[in-house]
Amino acid sequence: MTQDTAHVSLTGGNLPLEPNAFVGREGDVEELVELLGVARLVTLCGAGGIGKSRLAVRVAAQVAAGFPGGVWLVELAEAVRGDLVEPRVAAVLGVKAEPPRPLSDTLIDALGDRNLLMIIDNCESLIEESARFCRAVLTVCPAVRMLTTSREPLRVAGETVWRVPPLSLPRTGAHDLAGSEAVRLFVDRAGAASRGFAVTEQNAGEIASLCEALDGMPLAIELAAALCRVLTVEQIHARIRDRFRLLSAGDRMAPARHQTLRATVDWSYQQLNDPERILLRRLAVFTGGWTLDMAEQVCAGDGLWADDVLRVLCDLVDKSLVLADAEVAGETRYRMLETIRQYAAEQLDTSGEEAALRRRHRDHMIEVAGRIHRTIVRRPRPTWDEICPMLVLLDELQANVWAAVRWSAEADDPESALRLLVLLRWPTIAGGRFTPADEWLDRLLAVGPAELPPDVRGDALVLRGQVAFGQGDPDTARVACTAAAELCRATDLHGPLSGALAILAWVAIYQRRPERARAFLDEALEAVRRVDDPWHEMVIRSMEGTFALSEGRAKESQRSFEAALAIAHELDNHWAAPVALIGLAQVAWLRGDLGEARAYYEQALDLLQDITAHWQTITCLAGLGRIALAQGDLATARVRLIESLRLCQGTGQRLGVARRIETLAQLALAEEDDRRAVRLAGASAAIRSAMGGAVLPSGFGARMEELLQPARARLGDALVAQLWAYGQEMSQDQAVRYALQGDDQSDAPLMVGRHPVAAPLTTLTGREWEIAGLIARGLSNKAIADELVISPATAARHVANILAKLGFSSRTQVATWVIEQNRG
């Protein structure tokens, strides 16, 4: 901040006018105004470019009227080591030296009991001198208040340190950008740089992503916005990875270290001592964040003792280069702004020690994963209170996990990468972290079989199958687990064999091949008992329950889920217990006991509050939504189903998204919004169709007909077909946005001829409805042929079409459905 600008004429002082609009930070200004009313020394701390100086001037302008002695700005930006603070203060206040009297004494006398506010900007330039001066003033000048800015605290008695945060970013998934301070600043500065700049539907997402990539740092955002005079937002965002080269043309009148982003960070780095520089560059090996233990394990050595890491880390926090972000599972989590991390990564690259640090980081992540795995499966069994904090911490370390996997793959060490992924199997599956696990597993398993030990390859193939099935890709799951089963049988690896057989049984259930499912389950149980693995036995018992439920055997299903729940309780496992509870809820639903089903879902959801288990949480929310819908509580149904869809969309589970949208279509029908119901039904069917080999669930076509029949009666066949076409043409993202918000432009009147008019594939023809009615009367194919005077072969073909369209596997299901429809 420079002082060669016009001065505000208040009651004295030299507060500069603001050169352009002050954007955002309304709450920060209000809080600091209140703070200055009670604290005599407030230090605004933060990284270079975070906006400390600008904020200080804005706050000072707000309180200026309360200081008869004026508001005085003392700028230390151009100071160099060895300079003194007193001459700069004296020059601003107009105080003359009185040789041989020390200037500090003259200044103290001049300040006396004057009621004024002094801003000392950029104290880090002369941190010790600034601290001494502020302490002297606070000691003998009772009416003087001081507002300082610095990249580190002054550490003076009576100092209140206020950390300046980045500008707020757009909320995840929000389309209204006006609430983001970072976006507002970018738009304001971009408009000043380019007269034709405007926020559009096309660039809004790019603006939000760009501001997020720049950490909400005002200096970086202003430098990026200035480029709008020569580049589009999309071009700027595409080049932001090389931010130091891109953001290199700032205000010519600003201090040199604020004219480019690199200069700002360079200056901070140059002020560090050797241990601080060593630790800062080594910390760049972490992605997303780290704990003290991680820093000590990975970064110590070669010039930095492990015992010194805590002290040096604290110094980096004080200097605003590292953020003490939050407490996670009883440990403080640290991180760097991405701009700082990229700079530190450059220093690590040129230091020659990056490869060694990456290896240590990877090995440490394997050790952490191994510790978590051993805790989960150890004997005697751990309590959930022991497991849960480790899982919460693991959630925070996901970026480090994938960074370690990536480095191992690039270093031609697929075995280590696969060992890490396999050790994290249960958190990966329970947490629904299927992406990018699928891509990495495919890449790592592509190496020749001889390059991997059988146990590593077998476990990794099973994990690939589990991930694929979780993504609704049974074909990939079958291929991976078939290969795993063959390898495990040949090498007597009974543990992974049970896992492979369990997934093959899931696939067989999904594809309605009950004989194969039963055979796989029996073999899986035999294999798991040979290794005494109650965890896997519990999984297989739950699968038995699912299998029985799929065949309508409610009592047998309940016994299996109760057996699984008993094992889960014995293990005190809050991942596994909800699986069994969800199964029991589905059994209760099949029996028509919605109250009991709701109770089971709520018990499961309660166990999931403190952990990441997306699939289970999604299922519970969706189940509670369906129950509320069935009971006519449409408001509760909407809340639960929307929660479920939002979470499902974030996991990348296409099949889950399709299911949630289908249920929201049923809700729209109940709300008598037929147009919306048909669109959503079409969108759900399109998502399923895009999945290729996915088998439609039992009764899918029947559920579609239940949606479409009332709509046809009220809207007519032609309009329903056109609405269905609208839904079919939506992308998954468009469908989700429409389901969540209903603001899609397709709510506008339909234009005839704009979309191809085609009846939904589930639609039964008039003849098929007639034959379905005869099936409900119990007639055989021959009897149907006689009744309608058609050939038995034609009757059989019609029956096959009806089964395919409705998604049923038996005539009994068709008969039951028709009877229920006639009751309605």
C-alpha cells in the first residue's frame, strides 16, 4: 500500500483513499471494528497477498471518527533489515528529532495522551523493531490504539492476533455465485479490466473453479482478473497450473513484492531461516493436509532433527505459510494454500531430495493404512471407539493416499501401490470411494502376472470386483473376481477367495441366476471358515439375506440378516451393523410393516453419523424417503430423497443416481406434477440405458408403467411420449440438477416436432394389456391362444414381451402386479 495518494480530511491523519471498490469481508470489518473498541493492539496476520493492508485501511476508515488525534498509516513495505521503525513513524507524524535525545523518547512524548489510531503496515519487514516500538507505546501512551499488519505475530503483551482468512468461495454445488466474496472480487476487477466482460452461463463455472484454485487469495484473484483484457476466463483457468508465470503483471505502483504472485511468495521465503526453508519445501510432499506425526515421520533428517519439527512447524504457522486448519480425530490438521504449496514444490524439485521424500511419504501412508487394517481385524476385537478416530483421520488423508498411489505407479512400483489400496479395502468400499480406485486398479493390474506376488494380485482383483459392483458394473466385477478365484484356488489363498466368490454371488443375484448364486455362496462360506474370518462371514451372511429377499423368502432372509447383525454387534462394527439393519428394513418393507422398516433404517443411520459410509447412508436416506412417500408424508419424502440424491451424485454411482431420480419421479406423481414425473422417469431410464450391460432390476418396467399410466390418463399418450423424450435427452448432470431444483428450461411449453415422439420402451400395447389380464386370471399360454384365437407361439411371444417390459421373471409376478393395478 502506498502513501502518495489523496488523504481523507477527517480530524487529522494520513489515511489514503481506496483506489477501487472494497469487495466483501463485511463480516470481518464489523468484527474488527468491535475488536478495536476493546483491544489496544490488534495484529492482522496472514500470508502475502491475503489482503491485510486493504482490510486495515477499510477498518480504520470505519472507526476514524472516534479518534480526535487522527488515524495515521506507517508503511514498512520498503524497509530492509537494519532499518528502524521510529524514523518512519516520526516522519509520518511530523515529529522532529532533538539531538542528542533518542528519537524514541521524543516520539513517546509527542504521542503522550493523544487519542489516535496508528496503523503499522507490513511489520514483518522489521518484526523485532516493530514489537519493541509497539510495546513502548502501549506502556506509556494510554489513549493510543494500534492496528498492525504482519505475516507473523509481534508477540507483544496485550497483542490480539486476528488471522485474515481467504475470501469466501462458492458453496459446493451452488449455482448462485453472488454469495462468494472471491467471485465478487473477480467479477469487479475483470469488469474494470475489460469493458465487455460479463458473467454468463458458459463462464460462471469456470469463474468459480478459478477462484477456488486461487484459494480465495485477493492478490492472485486481482492478477487473474486483470488478464481478462486479453484472455477469456476459460483460457485463464486452463493456464492456472503455471500460476507464477501467468500472474506476473500487476500494479506498477505497488511495492515490488506485490507486483507478481511469485514476488510475493519469494519475499516470504527469503525471510525464512534454513530449518524453516527445509521444512516448508518438504511439506510440499503432502497433498491436502497432514498431521504433526506425519511431518515428523516424513520430513525429518538431513538438516532437520525430528525433535525440531514441532518448533519449526509452529514458526511456519506464525509466518502464515502453514495453516493450522482444524482438529481431526484429536489431532491438528495442517495445510498450505495451494499457491504456497506449488511454490514449495518447486523448491523441493530443485533441492534434489524429492524422490527420497516421495518414497518416505508413500511408505508412511502404507504404514498408516496397515495400522488401520490391523486395528480393524485384530484379536481381541477393537471397540468402535478405537476404530472411528482412525477412519475420521483417514477421510482427511484421502488426497495423500492417491498421491502415494500415483507416485508408486509413476516410479514403476505397482506392488507398493496395490498393497496400499488393498490395506484400505474396507474404508474404500464402505466409504463408496470407487473413483479413482477403479482407474488406478485397472492401470496397476495391467502389469504381467509375474510382476506381482499372487497374494497382492489376488487381493487387488477382488477389490477391483468390489469397486466395479459398487459402481453398478457387474460385467467388470465378474471378470475381475473370476480371475481372482482362479488364482486363489491355485495358490490356496482362502481369504481373498471368499471375497471373490462373494462378489460373484452378488453378480449372480443381480443377473437373476439363483443356482449360480447359491453355489458361490456355499463355496464362499466354506472358504471363509477355513481362515476364521468373522468379518467376511458377516458379509456373506448379509448376502444370503439379500439372495433370499430377492426370491421373496422373507423368513429365511430375516434369519440371515439377524445372524449378520449378531456378528456385527460382537465385532462392535458400525460399518457392518447398518448393512444388516438395512436388510432387515427391506424385509419389513416386503412384509408391509413400514413402521418397523423405518425403525431399522433410523437405527442404521444413527450408527453412520460419525463415519464415511456413503452407500449405506444413501440407502438409509432413500429407504426413509420411500417410506414417507408411501405414508403420504410428501414433505419428509422430498427432504430425504434430495439428501440421498445429492450424496449419491457425489460418489459417482450412476445406478444409484438413476434409482434416486426414479423415486423422485414417483414423488412428483404423488404431488400431481405429471409433466415432471414423466421427465424424471425418462431421465432415470436413460441413465440406466447408458450403463450398457447393466441388468434392469426386477419390476423396473412395472414401476415405469405405474408412473406413466396416470400421466397418460391426464395428459394423453402423445404428450407423455414427448415428455419422455425430453427426459431421455437429458445428460446425467442435467437430470440431477432438474431433480434437485426443478429449474430446467424444459419446464417451458413444449414445441411440437422439437423432439422425436416415441413411446417409452416399457409401454404395454393394448394386446399385451389384454394378455396380462388373462395371465392374472391364471390362463396358460394355450388357454390364452384359445381365448384370443391366436397361435400358441404368438401367445408365448406376447408373454415373453410382457415379462421383459415389466422386468419380471415369472407369470406370478405379472399376475400380482395386474391385480394390484386393478385395485388402484
